[in-house]
Amino acid sequence: MNLFNATLLRIDTPQPAGPAGDVVYTNGPAIAVRCLQDEPTYATKYVLGIVIAEATAVIFVPTSSGVAFKSDDHVTVTIDGGVSLLYQVVYRRDRILTGGLSHFEVYLKGL
């Protein structure tokens, strides 16, 4: 059974702000990490509150994928059969579970 419905294509990291306060993102390498994309649930919004208030999507990425996220990173994700969308990482929650189910919950806002 396949629980994934999307592919993470790239993670771009912000560089320190320039003199004018502008932030430039360095394009990360092309990757193809299978993940699950969904909307944040009401329960999660209630528990995490303001931390994910701007989140419009969440991706669940296996920790075994070897990718790393931090707040403000830009990620490019494609839902199966759809177009690539650019998001900004709002919050990452590590879910360390037994039985091979460990994953990152990465809360995103659309750009």
C-alpha cells in the first residue's frame, strides 16, 4: 500500500539578509522524495495555535529520506498529477515512532 501522494522536488535555503534587508535563497539540488501532502487538521491548528497560523499545507516526509528542513526554507512540492508549487516552511515537528513510521511533519505556507 502506498500512502504517498506527492513528491518533494527541492529545498532552498535562505542566505543572510543583505544591506537592504532582502533575503536571497540558494537553490538546493534537485531531489525526488516521496511524501504525503495534506491540509493541517483543525486539531493540529488547535494544539499548535499561532505557531502554524499561516500554514496552508503540511507534508509528511519519512526521516529515512535524509532531507533536512528548517523554518523559512523554501520547498517545491508536486502533488501526483499536478503542478509544482512553492511553499515556505513555517514549522517542523519531528515524529519519532517505532515500526519504521518516523517522519517529519513540515507545515507550509504557499508563496
